[in-house]
Amino acid sequence: MTKLAIIGGTGLTSIDDLNITKKEVVQSPFGAPSGILQTGELFGTQVLFLPRHGPSHTIPPHKVNYRANLWVLKQAGIDTIIAVNAVGGIDADLLPGQIVIPDQVIDYTTSRTNTFFEEGLKEVVHIDFTEPYCNGLRQKIISVCDEQGITYKGQGTYAATEGPRLETAQEVNRLERDGCNIIGMTGMPETALARELDICYACIAVVANQAAGRSTETITMDMITKNLNEGIQTVRQVLSKVIPLI
Ligand code: HPA
């Protein structure tokens, strides 16, 4: 049975190496997920792939049905997820194309349904979220990066912002004062929902741009797409070595 899923973000709406054996249209009690579930063989292992923004990259971060996505993956028997997320780099040494394996997240989102535990409860539920990412999985990704001589940051705090607009320069300064190293719009509530479902979840964040105000360049979608291409090659290299370890 397939136990591992990859959730692809901007720059990863499909995986060329995935040998697709099954495509399934699925529904959830929370509505439709971002797209069909694709099962296939990836680097010798059965995996399930779901592009977070839909197959044609049309679902913006604040409109992703995170609960539907996580619920259908759990129903499919998934117990481990590697999420790939495009981010802006706050730290001066984080350059476009580099990857970060965050160990913490701060949630700045404002308009998203962020829990499965809200109705029909026998008792109120509070999950432990001290360590938001699955450390065992993070360490596997980190050891592969070391082995492969990849330039990466093995820890960092992910600021999950609402979007879809990018930040002001002063918002980025505030996030930095809060201790954040990278900014993205899709890290939450996805990470917390995975924990609610007891799924081991880690994130490979790909730096698409320097955060607002941190370079003189205007941040454009073209720039993000171009920079992500390079980073996604690194993600592919990491996946090819980490998937057989899971
Ligand atoms: N900010 C928020 N989300 C992002 C960015 C950014 O600079 N780049 C890619 N996703």
C-alpha cells in the first residue's frame, strides 16, 4: 500500500519521474481536493502525488482546500508526507534556488479553516504542536543533503502569511524580528492538519526570491518561476535519495 505522499507547490505541479499507475478523482466531506490523486512509482517506491495549487497552478494559496487535501491523503492510507513549498528568503544568505528544511513555523494566516476538530466532538481536542515537523523525516532529508553535497539550511522558522499579495518591506522586517527565516503562503494550516491526522510531515522549502525589501529587484511571477526551476532540480535530487529511505 502507498504510504508516502508528495504535495507539490509552485514549480512542482507534476513530477516527470513519476511512473503513474493510477489516477483517482476523490471527494472529501470538506469538498474537493486540489486535483486528482496520482499514484505511481517514484525512484522505486509507490507514492501518491497531489499538486497543492491544482494541475494547472490555478488555486491561490488562500483558496487551497487544505482540509480536503489532507483528508483524502489520510483516507488513501498515507502516513508520511513530504511537502514542497516555494518561499521568499528573509536571511541575507538565503539565495534563490536554495532549499531549507524548516523546524518551526509561525502562523500569520487570517482566513483559513485550520482544524478538523470543530464539530460533533465528544471532547475538545488540542494537538501538541511544539515541534511542528516530523523530526525523523527531517533528519533523513538533511542526511541526504549532506551526502549529496547540496547547499541547504537544515533548520529555520517558516512564516506562513495569508497572501496572495507579497509582503511589504516592513512586514518582512517584523517577521525577521519574530525570528522567521523564510516566508511562504502555504505552510499553514497544512502542517497542523497533518499533525491532527497523525501524519509524519516535513517540508522542503525552495527559495524563489529574496523577501520584499531585501533586494532592489521587483518580485515578479516570472522571476519566481525561473528561480524555482533550479531549486526544483535540487528537490528532485533529494527526493531520489530520500524516498528509498522511507
Ligand atoms: N513571500 C511569501 N510567499 C512567497 C514568497 C514571498 O516572498 N515567495 C514565494 N512564496
